[in-house]
Amino acid sequence: MTKRSLGKVAGYIQIIPSFVLILFRMMGVFLRFRSASRKSSKYFEKGLIDKGVTKEQAKEIARVYKRGRY
């Protein structure tokens, strides 16, 4: 191997630990987001039921709200 190709390999080896750290941080952010989404959809469903929507309809609307799709 030439010095140039060894330099590229060393560069990749230095990037791998940084990538793993970023991956763990992003997973933590994702899990917090999912937890907040789950809690807010429960409050939303409860509010719909309090306003007179049937439980089945409220559950379906809250599911759509939680997934963020219409």
C-alpha cells in the first residue's frame, strides 16, 4: 500500500468513532421525540372525548395525529 492509501484508511478509522457517537445522540433525540409524541396524542385523544367525540373516532384521530399524517 502506498502512503496515500494508508492516509485514507487512517482517515476513515478516525471518522468511525465520531459516527458512532453521533448515532447514539440522534437515537436519544429520536426516543425523546417519540415519547413526547405519545404523550401529546393521549392528551389530544382525551380532549376529543371530553368534547363529545366517540372513543373509536377519537382513537383513530389521535393515531393519525401521532403519526403526523392526514
